[in-house]
Amino acid sequence: MPRTYLRFGEDRAIPPALQDLMIREADGTTPRNRFRVRSLAAPHVGPRDPAVWADELERVARTCG
């Protein structure tokens, strides 16, 4: 199953450096199924524009099909 991590570059609750650590640790446990990382300039709650969310979800759906 493909995995995607939406990394929010303006997140102050989970700073980008901590997100990167979590991604590395998760990838280390499943080296044959690494995250596809998408970085967005967004705060912790994600993009404010619903169209950005829709585009990202569509990209993720395409990787699963």
C-alpha cells in the first residue's frame, strides 16, 4: 500500500524538523514501503484553500490506483 506524508512547512505544533524525523523513523521500519512526501507551505491544520486539499487528495488517490 503506497504511503504519503503531507509535510506542512509552517507547522508550529509539529515543526518540520520533527516531521522529518518521524518520516525517517517510519521509513526505517518499512524500507521497502517508504513515504512519498509532499511538502506544503501550510500550518498545522493544513492549507486554508480547499482546492489545495482536493489536489493533494487526488494525487494520493492516483498513487493507490
